[in-house]
Amino acid sequence: MGPYESVQLKVQDEIGIVTLNRPERLNAWTPTMGRELVDAFRLLDQDSAVRVVILQGAGRAFCSGADLDFFRSQIDGQTMEGGVTRSEEFPLLLRSFSKPVIAALHGYALGVGATMALLCDLRIASRDTKLGFLFARMGVMAELGSTYLLPRMVGLARASELLFTARMYSAEQCAAWGLINEVVAPGEAASAALALAREITACAPLSLRFTRQAMYEGLENSFPAQLRLESFALHYLYSTADHAEAVRAFREKRPPKFLGR
């Protein structure tokens, strides 16, 4: 796995941990970081030993937005490594991802740092987190599918406020709007995300995969179509070895040992 220039990747006890690793620049996004994130998440998606993934940032921030050198290259008409088309590759990968993803936020989660967090299923933030969609201040617009996801998460009126004002918001305010699942003390976001990830690893991987897929398809499906999807998935899951193991473990009063089969 790797090595990468601006991302660190490790697997620990069935948990994949992806760390944005440009702490001297507050993990400002570059095309290289974008390419490496796609590669790291593809590896984790294909690794059957990984049950859940955490996305976090090294140093004093999660991600302070796009690196100013990237903006300068766009103004000058230069082509940087990766190009802007990679803004479509990462969200499509995470949309079809086969396991839950947790964002551990601290410090700044601004611009692309905020939109990256939206792609994750769960978000834990320390109280020192400042989250903001600052695109309008820079004369650009939000990306990574955030104009699709954000109104579905918080409603159109609140999404309009977040995107049109380009303000920075506290972790507590974002939690009140449903953008953040849990707010923890400064310095504890990573450990809280790890505790949540361990709780998730106790569940059956195939169940999590089908449930995650169903929820995202449910953003667009009709109710009857969603019922059919659930029926198909449930019928399949009833026939899996993990379901049989769960029943045996319940009867034997022990934790189940899921194999993802």
C-alpha cells in the first residue's frame, strides 16, 4: 500500500485508516492528493479484510481546502497532475464503496475539506472544528457532488445558507443541522472514530454492504423500487454463512465470527 506523497494508508484490526498528510499546509488538497485518495480507497474497497474505513487529517486540521497553487494553475491555464476531472472520480468511487466510511474532523474542514467529509457515511468532529463551504468567496462552486448531497442532508433552505454565505460554522452548529454525528473534545476525534469503527466491525460485512447500497439508491428510488431492492437483498442475506453464524452465536450466547460470506 503506497507509498504516497500526501496520503498515509494503513490497516489496523480490520479498519482501514486514510490520513491526509500535508500537515505543514494544513492538508490543503492538491491533484496529487486527489489521485492518491482514489488509489488508497480503491485498494481498501478491494481488501476483504477491511470492514470499515476512517478518513482523517494529520496535524492541526482535517483539510483547509484546495492548495492556492492549484487555483493559480487554473487561472494561468496550466494543466496540473490529475486535472479537475478527478473531482468526479472520487465521489463516484465512494458512492459505490463496499464498506462504511467515517470522517474524523478537527481544526479546519473547509472547501474541498468539507465536501470530502460529505462523501463519508458518518462524521465525528472535535469541538475545535470549523466547517465551511467557502467556494463562493473564491469565485468557484462546490464540487464532489455536494450540491446533490447537501440539500438531501439538511434541506434546500439550509443548504442554500451554507453555500451562498460561504461562512465557517462550528461543529456544534453542524451537529444541530445533522451534518455531524457526534462532537467530541479537542484531540479526540480520531479516537472516537476508531471506537465507532470497532463497533461497526462487530456487524456482518455483507449486511453492511447491502444496507449502505440500499440507502444511497434510496435517495433516488421510488418507494416500490426500494421495497423490491430490500426484498432481493434480504432474500440473499438469509442464505449467507454469516447469517447462519449469527443465529448459532445467538443460541450459544457468544459473539459471532463473521467472514463476509
